[in-house]
Amino acid sequence: LLHLLTNGTLKALAFGLLEQHLDALIPHAVRMHLEPYFLKAKEVVGEMPHARLKRWKTRTTSCSRAFPLLLPQVDPAVLRAVQESLLDRVQLEMHYQSAGAEQSRDYTVHPQGLVLSDGVFYLVATVAKYENLFQFALHRMGGAPVTTEAPRDIPGFEVAVSTRDAEGFHFGSGDTIRLRLRICGCRTVHVRGRPLAGDQKIKNIGDEWSGLTATVAESWQLEWW
């Protein structure tokens, strides 16, 4: 804490941003360890003698232009159990109610990773003797105690790679494609300001339409868009 105080307000601002934007990804045990630093950071920021640094906190923020959906509520005990199962490498027992199902089912799973996607937590895990991956939304999970049994790990598994793989979250195959689009009006203005790729090119086609070409990642989001 003395180190935080003697190194001025920059570290206090950094701790404040960490708590504000990444708090949900910090394991519970680590969060408890960092709590005194978060509190001290708030105290330091509140007593900032430097007007320009204090102004930075009040004049900057982050937001999304996506349609605001309320985030599902996750039981803190469930999130803590999932974090501990990943940190301690143990199996997890849980009640899980799939979307559209009327009743929950009991599962013993082998946790492989945790993903935060658009504000929703997913546990990536295998079930029983099967090797294929399943995604369990934490807000549909209840009664998730950790066990003392070691899980069956997938050799070389990386959750970041899994989310890009066709067998992961179906975010994309990892391949790139040459995209050609006909666009007009506000869509043309939008992609001129926020290009789809570094090699994007737009050419006029008549008075209203434009032709766009770009090399982009193949993904279901692109197809949906």
C-alpha cells in the first residue's frame, strides 16, 4: 500500500480501471487479495492533487452502441466454484437447466476454460467420458460444488483457441475469405469510417451503390451481419 502511495496517482488510476472493466474476470481469491489495493486506489484518486489526472477519470468512460440487454445474474457462489475448479484442477458437480428445458439435470464435468462473451460467462468443459466440448452458461447453473477428483484435461487445450475453432463457440473457423459486398447509403458511410479490414476498398457503382472488397475472418457473426 505504501508503494501505491509513493508512486503517485498513475497506479491508482490503473487499479481503478482494472476494477471497473476487468473485475468479473478476476478469480475470487485474487479479488480478495486485491481488495485493499482497490480501496486505497479509490482513496488516492479521491485526494488527487493533480487536476489534470483527476480530470481524466471524470472525462473518460467506455460504452457500447449495441442494443442494451440486461445481463443475466450469476450466483456468486457458482462463479467462485467455477473459478476454483479451474485454478485447482478439480471436477465440478452442478445442476444445469438448458435453454428451453423445463427441469435441470445433474452433471459432473471436467472444466477446461472460462469465457466471457458479451457479458455472459460460459464454462467450457467435457462431460463424463466424452471428449467433445460443451459450453455451459453460468447463469443457468446452480449448486456447483467443487470435488477432490482430478479432471480429464485435453492435452494442449487453450480456451482462446477453442473460441476461434469451429468446435468451440463457432465464432469462426480461423480461415479468411475475400469478401465482396454491394452497399449503399449509411452502410457505405459506416464502413468507410470503420473499415472491415486493412485492405478494404470501396468503389462507386452508379449513383447510389458501392462495391466493397476486403479480406476478413470467416465467422457466423459476419454471416449474421
